[in-house]
Amino acid sequence: MTTLIIIVLCIFVFILSSVLGLILVDLQHITTDLVYINTHTTNAGVTSNLHFGLIQHLTVTMNQTLQKTRHLQQTEYQREHHLEQMLLNLTHDIKTPLTVATGYVQLIQRQPTTATTTNLQRVLNNLASVNYYLRYLMDFNLVRTKANHLNLESINVSHFLEQELFGLFDELTAKHITVTPQIAPNITLTTDQLLLQRIIQNLVGNWLKYAKNSAIVSLRFLDEQHICLEFQNETTVTATQKEVTTKQFYTTDDHSTQSLGLGLNIVQSLVTTLGGKLMLQTDSQSFTVRLAFRTTPPID
């Protein structure tokens, strides 16, 4: 009887040792896969030679982690490429009006009689364009510097939005744009105030360039955890221009669409930096920019 027990125990120990050995060999194989993946540019995953439940679960979990990491890397690469493209567009757009303004100034220096009201206005217009694009360049740098260093604080967005609109009231009135606010009270958001301010200012800036007659700004809850900030206006931008801008967010050879695409590029980057989403909606008469953010509970 004792001999039988010893034999059974030996068989059990042998089987256990064999299984443990196979597991160790498979773990070494998984480690080799990970070392290769970490030292090479590859989409390969971790593999296992065993159909053992825990090992299979381990490899599946590792591969899911690898996929998420690659997705994050790809997203970051696309974001950097997107920002670099915006910088190229900005430098090109700044160069043209600056060159024109410089040319007129040099002409006036050589021939003072050419300092007519028309020529001086052309200089002012081109310098205004330079200033316009420099503001976008500042926003571009703001996106880059704020990407990993947000100053988060709880902000009453309802009150903040009303203040920003009031500060831009004279400019909107000068453009004969009537704004209808539809702002729900006491909506708060944990966000970076400077980025939120530049988002609002950029979108109202689009009103000043492209809106006609009327515009609507609304702030409301989408659900218990999200708010919607919406800017809608009657527009002078053609349907073709809107379609190009909506689909690609890129600039075209047309100067007005160039500015619109650039402005929306900046807004999109600012919104993404704050963890929000931007959606566009167009029809034959209006242009709508809709922003969604995760919010904090409203103030009592």
C-alpha cells in the first residue's frame, strides 16, 4: 500500500514538474516576444504555445494593452502632424500680407506722393491680416504648451460665457450681428479658463468674419454628465466652402475658406486638449459648431 502511494506521488510530482516546466518555457517565450516588440517597430503581438487558461488570459490581456498603447502612439503622432501642418499654414498666411504691406511702405518711402488714403488703407488692411494670423500663432503655441499642463478649476460657464459675449458686444454690433443667447444658468465645468476663453473668442471671431444678420449661442445639459456649447449663425460662406471645411478642416486656395479652416483647426485642437468633442453641422443658410464637454454638477 505504501509503495502504491509513493508511486502515485511520484507520478503526481512528475506531472506537476512537467506542467511547471512547460509554463516556464512558455513564459520565457512570451518574454522573448515582449523584448522583440519593445526593440522593433512592429504590429506583432504576444503568442503562447500552451492552451492553459491563465497563460492564454495573460497573452490576451498583454495584446490588448499593446493595441491600446499603439493606438495612443498613433493618435499622438497624428496630433503632432496636425499641429505641424497648422504651423506651416500659419507661417505661409502671415508671409503674404506682410510682404504686401512692406511693399507699399517701401513704395511710399521712395515716392511720398503715393501715400494716398487708398494705399495707406491697403497697408492697414494687410497689417490687420498679419495681426489676425499672429493671434492664431499664439493659440497654436498655447495648444502645445497647455497639452500637458492644464490649469484646471471649476468655472461657472454660464456666467463666463455671458461675460465674454458682453466684452465682444461692440464688435458684434458694428458688424450688425444680433446675438440671441440661450444660456442655461449655473452650469459648471472643471476646465482650463484660458483655453475655454480662446475657444469662445475664436468662434465669435468666426461670426465677425462670416456671419450675417443673426447668430445664436446656446449652453445646455446634454445629460447628467455632459454639456453642449453651440454657436450657430447665418453665413456668407458658400455651400462648397463649408463642405470642404467640414470634411477636411484644411485650407484651400480661397482666402476666406483658408481663414475659416484655420480657425476651426485651432478650435478643434483647443477642444481636444480640454477632453471635449467638436461637431459641425451645415445647411443652405446656417453654420453650426457644437462642442460637448464632460461637466461637474450645477451650482445650487
